[in-house]
Amino acid sequence: MRLKGVLWVVVGILCAGQANAQTLPYDWEWWLDPMTSVRVQTSGDWRLNVGGSIALAPDYLGSGDLETFLLPLIDIEYRGTFFASTARGIGVHLLKSHNMRAGIRVTPDYGRDADDNDNLRTLDDIDPTAEIGFYGEALFGRWRWRADIRKAVSSHEGLTASAGVAYGARMSNESSFFLRTRIRYADEDYMQAYFGVRSDETRPGFGAYSADAGFLDANIGASVVWHFLDRAYASFDISGGTVMGDAVDSPITEEEYYATAGIGLGYQF
């Protein structure tokens, strides 16, 4: 892949993220993870994975309303070290071996628009921001262990951390199965921004609420990825989760348990 083409792809990543900020994809990386998990053999220094997914999910974490999210996937990697992705952010693997890697990256937090849901109507918007974080993952046979930590550089300035494990296996020469789970933690700044209610944001039946640091949510998901052509594939995904900690008791939270479903199509170069 020529450098000029790569630069256009990076521009596309930034534009795709900006265009979809209006749809508030609060868990973009989790939903697109199956599409970035199966890789075909490629030659050369560059690896490119493009596609997209349609996901049905709550319109914000804790919402009782479902929304359809359109999530583009543009994922490029150079020499297995540098990457830029609508799913994974932009970063570099600082430590790398045949079964382990860790590094630093920048990821987006798209914030939240209070006008998107009537339950949020008296709350302030949460402005989008960039997050700087560290990540690591290890592969042991069919198991993948992953952890990361992120800190917002502006807006709510909150910190989140996650840990998860996934199991993958071949179903046939063309298809693979994935089972994955994850748990997330958030500090007080993040919890108060997304689940707290200030006194000037109250309304009848919607009182003030202070949210402390603690576990945010836990997820479990299952996916099938089918390579129907040499490099083209489809992903079929379902997942469920539960809101945890102080987020459960917030007046913002309408549903403690939630489910998502998605279908994706992609092509790997």
C-alpha cells in the first residue's frame, strides 16, 4: 500500500468518527471487536481492514430505548506496530512478542447529547473528548486476555479501566466462533459526569444524585465470523450486559440489564 493511500485512509478514519459522533456510539470498540479479531494472511508492511456494522443497542448506557447505530470500520496497521482505527483508536505497540503486546493509544469519547433522549432533557451535554491510555493483551492458545486504562484529556476528565477475556475457535475453514466477556471500572469524575445529577438539573421525579467511583458495567458476547470470499467476511454478533455500582441507582438509568445485536460486513487487504 502506498503512503498516499494510507494518508487518505487516516483522513477517512477521522471523518468517519466525526460523522458518527452524532449517533453517540458509546461502546464502538466492543461492538466491532469481532470484526478486528480474525485476520487473513497478507504480504507487505501494511494491513487494511474496511467495512461496517449495523448495531441495535440502547441509545446510551442505562437507557431503556433502543437505537440503530451505523458503525464504519477503517482499521490500518503498519508492520504490526502502528495502528489507526475507528474501533481501536490511534496508537503503537511498545512491547510486542509472538503472544503478547502492549502500548499506548488515543481513543475518542463521543460524549452525550441530552437532546437525544427525553430522560436526559434537563441535563447538560457531555462534550466529546480524546482519551489517552495504555493497553495490553496476551494470547494463550485459543484464549485472549486484554486490559486497558484510559484518561479523558478534557470535558469530564474521567478515567476508565477494563479487563476481559475472549475464547475463539474455528467452526470450519471459513468460519470462526468467539465468546467474550469484559468488566469496566470508572472513577468518580466519569461516574458523576455520566450518571450524576446536579441540583440545577433536577425535575419532579428526577432528583439530585451523586455517583461515586466503582464498577461501571459487565458484558458477555458471542459472535460468528464467516469468510464467504477469500478476504471478505461477515460478522454476526449478540451481547448482553448489566450496569453496575452507583450507575444502577442513578435516575438516568432506566434499565439495569441490556442487550445488543449486530451484523457487519468487511474486507481485509
